[in-house]
Amino acid sequence: MNEDKRRQRTKMVTYPSGAVIPERDLGKSPVLECSHLGIEFGGLKAVEDFNLVLGRTEIAGLIGPNGAGKTTIFNLLTKVYQPTHGSVLIDGLDTQSMTVVDVSKAGVARTFQNIRLFGNMSVEDNVRIGLHNQIKYDMFTGIFRLPRYFSREKQQHEKAMELLDIFNMADLADAKAGSLPYGAQRRLEIVRALATNPKLLLLDEPAAGMNPHETEELMDNILRIRDSFQIAVLLIEHDMNLVMGICEGICVLNFGRVIAKGTPEEIQSNPVVIEAYLGKKKEAGQ
Amino acid sequence: MAFLSSLVNGLSLGSIYAIIALGYTMVYGIAKMLNFAHGDVIMVGAYIAFCGAQYWGLPPVMCVLTAMLVCTVLGVTIERLAYRPLRQATSLAVLITAIGMSYLLQNLALQIWGANPKSFPVDLVALPGFTLFGGQLRISGVTLVTVLANIVIMAALTFFTSRTKLGKAMRCVSEDRGAAELMGISVNRTISLTFAIGSALAAIAGVLLCSAYPTLQPTTGSMPGIKAFTAAVFGGIGSIPGAMVGGLLLGIIEILSRAYISTELADAIVFAVLIVVLLVKPTGLLGKQVREKV
């Protein structure tokens, strides 16, 4: 079923500003707006003049050769790095003076290229960490085990289980996160990110290290998550099958600059992209 | 019977070391820094309790609570003013700042309370002791309270870190600060909380220490502070049960060597044992193997 859905191309529409978003998101304000975003590390322009508008429920891909600045953009969006130029609006809010924690509260969650789960904690506790700002109680309630402690803990447990169920991981709840197989760790990272109740989910190479079968499953799951949570997804991925299969808009980076933008079809036939990936053809060959 | 009596004394001293070691180990585990001013927070706690009993006429429980309150505020303030601005600095800079903070506290205490040793009110922990084996083994009230306090504190902290939301937040900040922040956990707040808990415990340790060894002066906290730090390393720094085990063992080793080997050499023996343990198990008794990222 999802297979067919993937084949049905989303109709993309253009804003007066020039940004392209899926037609179904047209009436809603964009979830992310980057304009002229850039960062320099001691003179080296790691990212330059990056512009991106994401629709409410858009799945977009960020691709490019290694070292193109893709993860740097994620770090800029989450304020791990402070941009030297430009601005990032999340759900209309300027992130200029926000901290990493503020951005998380504003609704951005991410996963990591090199998995960063809390390996010594249980699978359930990892998800509960994501729920930290969702279900709250104070320290004294915790220490003196007031009735509120039990009700909140129960709430957390139920919510965590519900989220783990997305990937059928509920039976792994008590396992140590660090001892899970690689693919399961990647899935748990997505669950943990979803626990923070995001509006925008950033996935950094979600299919890395997965076999083709697992990647297929992941594609279905990303679509399913987008549909049931009604969130936007921005993903970095080298697996072109995944990117071309589920992304509605694609942005190609090389040396910190956007070299192409468009739908999967447009990107696949773009000569600049082909050149960035495969190198320039020799004159004689043309 | 003399041996049993030494063992009980060792357990009591060890419990005090364990409570102090908790402060070192928690701060190290979460903020990744060595707070060398921790020993001097103990001294301040003891002075506050002393003033409460001597000058302000407070009942014993209020003396301890006031000391805890003052130390909590002190600990959080020290972190806010001296350590937080250095969050991105090298660990050496933070270490030196902590040592400076230690001397600052000692000299402030010297200014406020003078150099003359104060004799700590021994009746602050006024619980009757009891005797066992027909009067051969005497266990004082202070010993009893100390050991009990240690057990309660350990149980409460273990529960807090493993079963409550804030405790889990502390553990995940300790494991991966960056990822914790991206999940919406405020690292600054978590570190403040750690300092608050550690300093409140330091106040309790100060009162217990001075109840057992009732001479109070501005340097009172430094030697127990160093030994508790040793205990934390001994048990595996960063580990709460490690602080407990390290503290108790250190206390027992110290008292037994004082009783059976040499009073003068007791401290030397304590540190020699530390060196041997670290040679055999560099992460300490209960310390986890640190995986280096390549």
C-alpha cells in the first residue's frame, strides 16, 4: 500500500517567495524557514547562503557528497552551532536567541549519524528522557513519592510504551539500549526524538548500516510517522533509493552551498548534481 | 573486642567519608570536574551548625537544616559564579579555579570565625549510645546516627537517580551532555541540582564529622575532603555505590591501621592502598570501563 503511495508524486506548489512546498501544506504556515543561513569556522565557510522552507507535513531530503555541510546544517538548526549569518525560523519563531534546549522545546528533534543513545540506560528510560519536558513533576514529589509521582510515572510509562509500539519495540523496553542491534538502536533514536513531541524531525542518515529490507521498512515507517504525527521530516541520507522514494523536496549541497533544489525527478536529471556526485565528464566523452 | 570496636569506629568514619565522597562523585559524574572546594563546604556546614547551637540557640534539628540550607545556597552559588563561566574551558582551568575556591572559603572562614579552634557542641547529636557484649563494646549515639544517615542517604539517592525523572535526567547528562540537551534537558539546571544535593550532603557530613571529632577550624574540611576524594576514586569516581564502598573501606582501613600498625603511618597506608588499587584496577573498584572513541 505504501509502495503505491510512494509512487504517487506529491504535487509541489511555489510560494510567491519562490519556496516550493507540497500543495497540501499550502494553507498552513511553514514549519521551518532558513534564510541566508551560514557559518564560518575561522574563515572556512562551512555553510553559505542556505535557504529552505519546509511545509508542515513535508518530507525533504538533504543530500550531497561527504563534507558538503549537511550535518553542519542540522547543528545550525538545533543551535549546537551559532550561525554567523542569516536566520532560522521554527514555526514562525526566530531562533536567534534560543539555546539548544529552547529549540527542542520549540519542536525540533533529531537523531544522530553516529548513534547517541544513552547506552547504559534501558530502552524505556531513553524514551522517557525524550518525555522530560512533556510529563513533569518536581524533585520533592519524586523524593517523597507523593501520589503525583506515581500518576506521572505511570503516564510516562504508558506514553513510552505507546511510542515504542510504533516500531514494535515494546517488548524490548527493559533491555539496555547499548546492547540492542544496530538497526534497533537507529529506530530507538527515532522513538526518543518523537517523544519530545516535535513539529520537525531531523534524521541524520537514518538508513546507515541497514540492509535493503530494513531500509524498505524504514521508508514505510517514516511515511507512517509523518501521517500519524502530522510532522515535517528533514533527512540526510546517502541511500538514493530512500531519498528518491519518499522525499518530496530535495536539496543538494556541495562545499557548503546549495547546488540544486527540486523534486526527485528534477534532481535525478540535473547535470550539476550528476557532476557533483560523479565528477565532470571528459570533453572527449561528450 | 578491641577489633570489633575499631571496626565500628572505622564504619562510622567510613560513613562520613562516603557521604562526602558522594558530593565528589556526583559532581564529577555529571559536570566532569573535580570540585576541590567540596571539603571546605563541609567546614562551612559545620561552622553554621556550630553557630546555630552556640549563638542562635537553635534546636539541634534546626541547626542541621540551617547548615544544609546555607551549604546548598553556597554550593549552587559557587557553581554559578566560578564554574559555569568555565563550562567550555579546559579541565585544567576548572581544576585550578576549584582549588582557588577552596582557599577562598578557608580564608573567609578564617576572617569570620578566627583561627582559634572552636569546640563543636558534642551534644548536637544527642542520641544515647548502647553497649553490647556485657559492656565490652560501646556504640555511641553519634556512631549510630552516622551509619544510619549514610544508609538512608544512599538508599534515597539510588532511588532518586534510578527511578525519578530528574534523576534520570542527571544520568543522561552524565552519559552524553550534547544529546541530553537536544532532548530538551537543561544541562545548567541539572548541574546546579547536582551541586545543591552534593552541598546539602556536605553539611550533614560536616555536622557528623565534628560530632565525632569535635575540633572545628577553617582547615577542618580539607583533610577529610582529600580522603573522601580518595574514597571516590577508590570506589570508582562517578559511581554512587562506588562512593559508598570506597568510603567505608577507606574509613575501616584508616582506623584499623591506626589501631594495629601505627598512628603516624595510618594516612600513608590509606593512600598506599589507593595506589595499589589503582594499579590493579585503574577505574576503581566499581568504576566502569571508559570506552575511548576513536
